[in-house]
Amino acid sequence: MLTIEQIRAARALLDWSQSDLADHAGLSQTGIARIENGTNKPNSKTMQKIMSAFDLADIEFLGTTGVKKRTGEVKTYHGPEGFSFFLDDVYNTAIQHGTAENPTEVFLSNVVHENWIKWMGPEKWKNHTDRMTKDQAVMDVRILVKEGDKNFPTKAYSQYKWLPEGLFNDKSFYSYHDKLAFLNFMNDDVEIMIMHHSDFAEGYRNLFRVAWDHIAIDPET
């Protein structure tokens, strides 16, 4: 069973407000506040929701007092809920670590936007693109799509280039800060594997820069 101190410490580690935790756990902000101030003792179902929310955010609890962020692990998510969590993680990570002077590098390759829109749905798509556009100053978003693809729906906050057709496939890579994600879109499911490892994430970004600068094609030309 988590302690009140661990819940507070985990929120602080993630830079989550009580409302953020409530949203991720499917609870109310008032309920979280009452748990943390000791006026409400949560039942096991409520506590499991809180623990699951922190687990999805890679928080590990040690004993009755310790809290730490897991690294070097690969976690797999599926379907609309998993895809929604992934997009929230991308956005929250980007704004947490990026500044106007040193924006978070968010690099995507092998992108077919129709797949993204399908699994996000129109409401989530709008909400995500709106928030990314609003905070575009703290992130450097670059996207490689297939040569000839003229669908650039996130051009308000992204740079686009074409990847030569012979080098393109529909298995997407997504690097953001210290995470590297692999996205496998299927007819009846989407699988998202997120590796939390700064060296692998930066290694991919180095390869991405080479492709961006020396292989990719500027659509305007």
C-alpha cells in the first residue's frame, strides 16, 4: 500500500499536479486532495488506480518511503488507450524538458498520418495538435514521411521532409528526450513500445540527423 508521502513524492518527480494525477487515474481532484491530506482513506480499488497511473509513468516505489523513475526498460501499450497515453507522454515530456533556448527534440520517421488519426480519433487528434501548436516554442518537431506524400497536417508546429520511397516503410520511430518509441500499426490494433533509455534515444536522433541533412528531400523542391 502506498503512503501519502510516496504519492506526493511521485507527483513531484513527474511534476504532476493533483489534477494531473486525477486525470491519469480516472479519479477526481477533490478525491486526490482528500487522500493526501488524510481526510479520506482510499479503498483498494482507488489505490490500484493510483498505482497503475504511476506505473504507466514509469514510477517505481521502494518500501514505504522510496520513489524513483524507472529507466532502461521497454514498456508495451496497445489500442486507443495505449496510444492516448503515449501521446500524453510525448507532450508532457516535451514541455517539461524543453525551453525556447533549448527545445526538446521530437523526431519521427516513417510516418503515415492516416494511421495516427485512425487511432487517435478526431477529438484526441484536435486536442493533441492544439496543445502541440500552443507550446511549439519549447520543442523541435521534425517528421519524415514517404516521398510524394503531401499530407502535412501538423505543419503548424512541425518541419517535414520526404524519405526516398525505397527507404520508407510503415513501422514508425519516435524519439523524444530520453525515450525511443516504436509504433506498429495493424488493421485491428496499434502496438507502442517505449524504451526509456537516454543513450538509445540520442543514438537514434544522431542517425535521424544524418538522414534529415543528407538523404531526405525537401518537399518544396
